[in-house]
Amino acid sequence: MKRRTFVTGAAAAASLGTPLAALAQQTVTLKFHTFMAPLSNVWLLMHKPWMEKVEKESGGRIKFEGYPAMQLGGTPAQLYDQARDGVVDIVWTLPGTTAGRFPRIEVFELPFMMNHAEATSKAYWEYFQTECPDEFKETQVLALHVHGPGMFHSAKKLIKSPADLRGMKVRGPTRQVTKMLASVGATPVGMPLPGIPDALSKGTIDACVIPWEVVPAVKVHELTKFHTEFDNSGPALYTTTFVMAMNKAKYDGLAPDLKKVIDANSGLATSAWLGKTQQGNDPLGRKAAEDRGNTIYKVPADVREQFIKLSSPIDDLWVKDMDGRGYDGKKLLARAKELIAKHA
């Protein structure tokens, strides 16, 4: 019986006549997958520039195949697992599309927690590193960020106070946001972003909550007539958390110098840039609504306090949920607020 011999590393390269230097120069192609539309600000001004920067800094040895709008199949809720399982290499998605799976980072989605995406994105990254580094343990986390202030967009009725929300079906992106909507009087409808246009046009929902930035991507300025925003001098109605994650095996298999390129485009600075860029595009969405002659209403400070008072029990419910999972919910909430204040 003949004995088989297995060789790896340098021995394998030598046996194949391939110099190690040539192995080090090999290129890697990474598939980037997301639900955002190909003409969205997020894809054009965040995802594509990030990929181009990585390609340039790698000397062209890292190349990307970009797939917006779920072009590789599946649903937005399946994106994280696609990265985990190696179906794709990198994804950008909402952890909240899988309700309750990543509970500790939901603290940033609680009502009236933030009003500045760059600062809150920094806080989110630091919170992840210090309080829950195992929250996304199945992947290599590249960046974590939030969008700018969320607000109401209504098809037929101007929302000026919580009383106006009674009987209205309002789309929310995550379980904490839908809880907030219920607390202020709306009938919440959980729904991924791509479903909004069809739901508004068919009357399945009466309104939705999204930041200004994403309005043009889902034609909300065309499908609604009324927009209700909160003054930036105080906390925003809500925000949503995002994660950009990479398949662990793909990351671990990179040549050391290429891994350094990915690392240099990951972490706190990249998270802050993503948050800053996304909120920086809010004026584009607002202008799209203005150009159509839509009504834009700004909630006064006293009415903001009504919203805050009605939604404040959501914090307590989240703390109780964390306690039930074996975490110190009160401590985590305080820590998130502390970090937001630190980076503000």
C-alpha cells in the first residue's frame, strides 16, 4: 500500500515550482453584497468609494465584485448569514433585520438616543469593542455605524404630534423602532427598506420612518406628500444600526499585507466616516422633497417632549430584556449614552 504525503505552505509552493514571492503577489477578488439600490447614495457615495480605496491601497491586488439590490439572491435578512457561510465575502446590512439576534447593539436604536451619526457611529464601535465583542463573533467585523436622524414621511396626512399617529400604519425597520412607533400611537409595520415603495403605493402602510438621505432611493418623496422632522438641536426620533462584515475564513486567508489593507479600512475611523457620509447626504433627500413642493414640518421642542415621554418606557423594556438574557441592561444603556456624549 502506497503512503500518501501531504505538503503545505513553502513545501507545496516548491513542489509546484511556484516562488513564494509569486504567491504573495496573487490577487484576491471579493464579492460585496447588499440590499441598497445601485443608484442610492449609500451605494454610490459610501460602498463604492470604500471598495475603490481598498483596491487602490492594495495596489490592485484586492479587487471587488459589487452586487447591490440583492443581485446574488436571498433577502436582506439573510445577508449576515451569507457572509458567515461564505456565500459572499463582505456584506453591509442591518443587524435588526433578524429581530433579537444581536440584542446588545440595539441600545443605539432606542428612541431619542442620538442626533449625530458620526459621533454615534464612533460610540457604537467603541461599545462593541468594550461591551460586546462577541456580538458578531461569526464574522470579521469591518465597520459599525448608524444613519442620520430618522423621521416621518406620510402619504395623506401631516404628522404634527403623537395624536396624529393614531390609526396610522407606519413602517419601521427594526424591532426597537416598531416598539417606539407603537408607544407614540401608531400601528407599526416591520418591513425591510426595499418593500417601502410597493407598500406605500398599495396603501399597505400610510407612512414610514427613514432618514432624509435614503428618501430618493425608494422614491418616498414621490409616494408621500408630508414630512415631519425633529430639530437637530435635540435628540433624534431614532436611528438604525448597520454592520459591514466579512467572512472570517476569507479574511484569515488573506496575505498579511492585504490583511493590513483591510484593517486600515476598518474600525473606528471607517465607522465614523460611514456615519458622517450617510448623514451628510441628508440634504440631498430633503431637497428632493422640496423640489416636489411637499410639506416639511419641524416638530417644536414642547411636542418633542411629548414624544420622548411616551416612548421612554421602551428603554425600560430593553433593560429588562437584557437582564433576562444575563446582561446588565442598566449598565449597557448608561455606557452607550456615555460613549455618545464622549464622541459628540
